[in-house]
Amino acid sequence: MKTQRIPVTLFLAFILSLGLSAQTADDVINDYISAIGGKKNLSKIKSMQWKSDMMSDMFEATAVTTVLNGKGYKMEMDVMGYQSVTCYTDTEGWSTDPMSGAINQMPEDQYKLGRGEIYVGGGLEYYKDLGLTAELVGRKEINGVNAYQVRISVEGSDVTSDNFFDPDTHLLIRSVVKVDAQGSMMDMITDYKEYKEVDGGIKLSHLQKIDFGGQMSMENTIKSVEIDVPVDPAIFIRE
């Protein structure tokens, strides 16, 4: 009987495909949580506040972002003298118009997708508790990295966030979220760079490069991070 030999390249491709199929969305997410410090360390942190500078070809801005772990997220931004606020709590999301100061409640699906921000680290480990689903879509090349693509979806909705993770470092390197820009939907693409360890033993991206549907780009650079600062829960309540 003649033995058929399998070409080495086909054998390697088969082994690699097994490696991909063995991965799940939960595996990728858990690896990411471990890479940024681990669920135990993240849960120990009571609050986190960071200050950042934002720069685009249209404007410059500064921002202060405060997270009370599991309770609230608030980003206060100063754009050329105009104040803008984006806030999530465990029950609602709201923002202010920088021109009029009017307070706007977030659409329900947008709130559901983003409310994980109330957790230090972004809350991906709690996606099921937040009523979200996670799917490992496959692999995609992102800036030269053959990244895992995990899609987070709001149950019963077409609102999604695609998240791309480096298979070697396990860090999040890109997210793509569909956002409503004055009535039309566009992709907001964020590349996460320059991860640094901060107090509390966790890693945080200190540079984000953001593209708004090809219409505008912006860089957000984190200048300082403080852990366990006193936070009054009242700051997250709409006035």
C-alpha cells in the first residue's frame, strides 16, 4: 500500500486553523484582562482619574476623566473655552451640548454598548452582565498585526463594537464603533498605543489615535493618572 504524504505547508495550515478554532471570544477577552493587570487588581481599585490633551487639525482640547468603579464614568472636556460632558452610570447615560449646554440623554442602545466604561479597564469582563454578546469573528491584519477580532453586540440590536487584540501581547490595539453623527452613521476607529503600567498594577493606553469616518482625526494623549482619588457619586447625576 502506498502512503500519501501531506505537504508540510498544508499540515502547518491545519495546525494553525485548529489553534484559531480552539480560541473563543471569552479566551481572548480573559487574556486581555490578564494583560492589563487581572480582574482581581482591577476590582480592588475604587476610582481612577486621568487628565489628557486632545489635538486635531480643527481644535485643541483638554479633558478630565473620572471613573468610580462600577458606579460612574464622566469625561469633562474643554474645547476652546466650551465645556462638554459625557457621562455613564449604572442606570443611564447622558451628555451635554458644548454650545447650548443642553443635557441630552443617550439613546438606549448607545448607552448599553458604552456603560462598561463605569468599570476600571472598560468592563469587557462584565459583558454578559451588561446584556451584551461577544463573538470571535476571526483574524484581521491591523497595522501589521494579525489580530483577533471580537465583536461586542447589544442583544436585539445591530449596534456593535469590533475590538482587535494583539495575539502576542493580548492587548487591545483597535476598536471600531458605529456612531451617530448628526443623523448619519459612521465608523469611529480608535487605535490604542503606548500602554504603560500605573499605580494599582494595571496597564493603560496613554495614546489613542481616533478617526471619525475619515472626516476628522484626533490624538488623545494621557498626561497623568491618579488611583483611588476621592469621588463624590453626585458628580454623575444629571443636573
